[in-house]
Amino acid sequence: MGKKLVAYFSASGVTSKVAARLASAAGADLFEIKPEIPYTSADLNYMNRNSRSSKEMNDTSSRPAIASKVENMADYDVVFIGFPVWWYREPSIIDTFMESYDFAGKMIVPFCTSGGSGLGPAGDNMLALAPGAKLGAGKRFSSGVSENELAKWADSFN
């Protein structure tokens, strides 16, 4: 069994709670993917086509800067990567994260939080940015997912 990391981006706090429960359930380290410039509520207004998040998601080459790095990424064999679903896929900051490390030989496992939308193309998008990585079957979780359910899912990647 290899060393595991739960890396996550959370805009509202929902994903951070699920990520913390997953890290505990999986015996994994936890890393928050924080934007260098934090998002304001106005930035996250998806109804405004000129909001920061709308502009990022409409430009697939957008790569928001991340405030810090995982110093020991080489130590991990399985990397769970969590995020809220934005515009039916992973937020652009997740693409920045994927391009920031060498995931060759690692298992990357996406998970998302959403009221109803699934992962969509996120797993394939992320794998395309991580040459040589393997993609684990990702999953959508509600905010109230139990640690027991998370443990059962995480154990399938041992």
C-alpha cells in the first residue's frame, strides 16, 4: 500500500469538509490547493459572464496561480484530487495543479462535490494533463457523505 495524498480546491467550504473526512478515512495527507489570489463572492458569481470564474471557465487555457506547492509529491503513489464542479467540469485551478507536478506512475483519483452534477469530463481532462499517470474511477459526493462510505471507496485504490 502506497502513501496517499488528498489535494483539494474548495470555494465555499463544502469540498474542504469532504476532503478532510476522506483524508482521515484513507489515512492520507491533506493539501489545500489555494489560489494565489483568493476568490471573492463576486468572482464566484456564475450568473455574471464577466466574473472571474466565468472568464476562467470560458478560457480552457486559463491557469490561475496556486499559492503554495506540495513539497514532497514524489512520495505519493495515490493522489485524490477534489473540487467543486464548475460549468460541468473541474475548475481551471485544478488544471494548474495537474500541470505543476510529474504524476507519471501515480494513480490520480478525482472526486467532486456537487448538488447534482457528476464529474463529467474532469477525469479525462486531468489525465490528459498528467502524462504517464493512471486514472482511478472518480466519484461525486454530497456534503454529508460519511467517513465510512469514503473509507470504503478509498480502500479500492490500495
